[in-house]
Amino acid sequence: MTRTEMAARGWDELDVLLVSGDAYVDHPSFGVALLARLLEAEGYRVGILAQPDWRDPEALRGMGRPRLFAGVSAGAMDSMVNHYTAAKKIRRDDAYTPGGRAGARPNRAVIAYTAALKGAFKGLPVLIGGIEASLRRLAHYDYWDDAVRRSVLVDSKADLLLYGMAETVLLEVARRAAGGEALKAMSDLRGSARLTSQPPEEGVRLPSFEQVAADPAAFGEAYRLAEGEQNPYNACPLLQEHGTRTLVVNPPALPLSEADLDRIYALPFQKLPHPAYREPIPAYEQIRFSITSHRGCFGGCAFCAITHHQGKLIQSRSEASILAEIDALTGHPDFRGTLTDIGGPTANMYGLDCGDAEARKLCRRSGCLFPKPCKHLRVSDRRAVHLLEQARRHDRVKHLFVASGVRFDLLERQPDYFDALLTRHVGGLLKVAPESTSEAVTRVMRKPGPGIFIDFLRRFREHSAAAGLRQAVVPYLIAGHPGCTLSDMVDVALFLREQRLRVEQVQEFTPTPGTLSTCIYHTGRDPLTGEVLHVPRTEKERKLQKALLLWHLPEQRALVAEALRLAGRERDGRVLLEGRVSARPVGRLRR
């Protein structure tokens, strides 16, 4: 991180300089740290500028001009999501900053850091990546501007954009750059995007930036076309004109093999923040005793960015690799016997994959579970159960929890994992994410409906009672999602009361760039079905929806009463506000 540290390693210059919006934690859960270790393993000299002052060129020149290129990431979160709440109010903290202080990174960090590097080092090749660049690689709706913005590659003036997890493509960029090839000339890299005045003849041509910025229907069409090109085994390049140039987004990178993934997680991570820091980093405190077992998610939820960044294909590490990391982690100076998590985006997807290689090559689905599970999906829990058994047997592991989210609709087909989870790996509260219990809303979200959730709750309670365990379900729910009316949310509140569920925190829908839900929010129409949908846009309606989810809190009673009146559901107030028993099936559910 400094010239002094370079000198201690005998370096007179860097090969690659990486700039991150996060503090530097040498842990594989932090993308820049992982990529830096991978480049180092290939013999490159890497420097990391973590949260530099983008307004001061000297802050960027401390380790000198890198020989090959600089790479920019906003960090583990989109910088606008990091900075602002769903109500567009400034957040007071940042979990990825020492002391949890806000303001250590700029708004639109990819653009700001790239401009700062270009100013500090004239002519330096710069590539951009990370989740902010991934989700903004095409023309996209920006909630904070309430407008369609150009590809972040155009606005940042970077030479190349890498999307997805980027290990394979970054190594290829470094290899070619070391051979003298310019970043702008690298036209055939999977998982990359570039600008050109001579686009290829082959590819899926999307409506231009100018068209999607002016016409919501064109925006929806661009989303529909791009959605069909996410499978790395059959995707075509995407072509989108931005003025006189064309943005070319090459097909996604192929998934990493188990051996490649094992190699990455065997790199010599210190699992510690850089010693220069004197204050705790909240995000590190959360994950320092956790293990990543896999990446990717085939859930296909409309509001989720994971599939657009990590992909839907599950890439799992070997059991031996995970157990070796556990063994090393138990030697951490602060380890006291508790592993806080073994999981990934969805814990019970470890070891799952498509059972038909030919079908996988032809697949155009964005997920494998909606509207019903794909017949080719293999959901055996054998690998996951055996992994948990072996981890529990480690002589220095006293407690092992699964804190990652789980798909409750998969658990019915994973009885042994369900048993292990409830009896050994839940700390009294199991967090699941139905997101809504309204049939109409879960359909828009691409989530399982309320009937499946009821079955899960019944099995959870029966199983816990049989095991003599006092455990509860904590449901995560979203207020203000496209397609959700006040009447839909009244049904959700009635469902919660009937099922004896209470939520203490509610997530308000934030239109994250690149997702299906954000497209619906902007256009008012589902681009894949053509259905016109209600979109809660006003602060008042979103506030009322949130109040309905918190109907049990006394301070929400006035807002709940107003929501019931506006929805024409005053009779249901006798159930919610007066505690009477419902005279009809709650939420008009149908099994």
C-alpha cells in the first residue's frame, strides 16, 4: 500500500495498481484483495490504493506509475447504494471503512477514480470492474438521477470494462499487456466490454442509448434482448450504440472449474485488515470467521444483482479445499471455536448443478426455480451434508452456523440438509427471505408463492418441536416492490399475523442498476411478459407499505389505519388493530 512496503519487497515499480472503494482487508470475500493475490501468484507486482482521496493527484502517485495498467473497483457495493437509502437520504455509516465512517469513497466511484487516475498519470491504461461496473455495463436506469445513464465505460472514459468475477479475464489482460498489447485492442475477451467505431457484424443489436433514454418501451426491449444472452455456453455479443461509437459486451466468462476455485482460495490470504488500520472495519468483523463454499445463484430473483454479477451457474469448491481453509482459520489469533458461516449467495446451493450438459448449453432461462424448478436441476444435499459433518468434527470447532441465506423452496427436496440445519447450525433464529407472501407480488419477484412458504413454516415448527428446540423463523420482506399495491401489503400483514410472524426490520425496494425489478420500476411493465404493473413511487405509499409489515408496533398504528382506509380494507383493521380472529382465509390464499 506504500512505497516503503514496495521497497521492503525489493520492488522499484508496480506492474498493476488496483484502486478500491473499500478498505484493504486481505480476505477472499473482498474482491480486490482476491484479485491482487491472484495476480501476485502469477508473478506480477501489485499495489492497492484503498479509499484514496480522489481529489488529490498526489494521493494516487504514492507508489508511482504502474508498468502495465491500473484497475478500478467501487468496492463490494455500488457506491450509490452504499451512500444512499431507498428514500435517497445519505447513510451515516459505511461497513467497509475503518470505524464505519461514511464518506471515504466518492459518489459514482468508478467514474471518479478513473478520472483521478487519468489525471494523475497521463496516458495510463485503466480498466474498470467490480459490481458497480458489472451492473452498469449497458445503458441503465439510475434511481438517483431518475434517468437512463450511458454505460459506465462511456462515462468513465476507461479503456476496458471487465464484468463478473473476472479472475480469468484479468489474468489474460495482464498477460497480453505484458506482451505489449493495448487494452483497447483486446476485442475477444470473454467477460469484457469495449467501445469501438467498427463493431463486429455478429451479435445481438440492442436499441441505442439514445433510444432507451427517450423511450421506456425501448428500454424494456433492450433488457429483454440482453436477458437472453447470459448463458456463457450460448451467449452472443451485445451491441449498443452510444452516439458514434458502439458498446460491445462480449459473452460472459466460462465458470471456473473446481480445481481453479480451490487454487484461488488456497492463496496466502492473511485474513486480516492491513496493519495500517487502527479502527475496526465492520464488514470484516462480520465475515472474518466465515467460509465461502461456492459462488453463483440460480434463484433468478427479479430484484437481485447476484446473477448479473456472479452468474447462475453454481461453482463449488472441493470439500478438501474448504476443510483446509477451516484448519488454517482455526489458527487465527482471535478464533474462539465458532465458525460463523459456511455458505455463499444461497447456502443450500453448494454442490448443485445442471444434470444435463447438453440442456445447459442450450438454456435461456435466467433462473432454475421459477415458475417451477427445471427438470434438469440436481438438488441432492449429499455433498453439503457431508461437508457440514466433516467441519463439525474438527477438534477446534465448537460451533458451526449457517448464516448465509437459504432457499426454503429447495429444503423440501433436501431433507438431510434441512435436518442438519435445524438441529445443529441455527442459533435459535433461521433467517429466510420470502420477500412477500402475496401471490401476485411473488410472481413479479420470481419467488416461490405463499403456499410453499406455509409448508416450510409447518415443517420447520414440527421439526423444531420434535427435536425439543425453541427456534423461530425471521422472514425478510420487501416494501415498495414493483407490482405490490397497498391491498397486496394488507394481505401480507394478515398473513404475518395468522402465521405468528413478526419482522423488526423491513427492506425498502431500491432500484439497483441492471436488474429486472429496476426495469419494471422504470418502465411500469414487465419486459419479459408485457404485463403492465403498479409501481409504488411516492414516499407516502412506500411508507405505508412499510408500516403494514410492522403492523404489530404501536407507533405504526396510525399509518396502518390510513393504509387500510386507502386500500378499502377497513374491515381487516379489526384483525390487525383490534386483535380479532379473521373470518376468512388470510390473504385469500389458494394452495
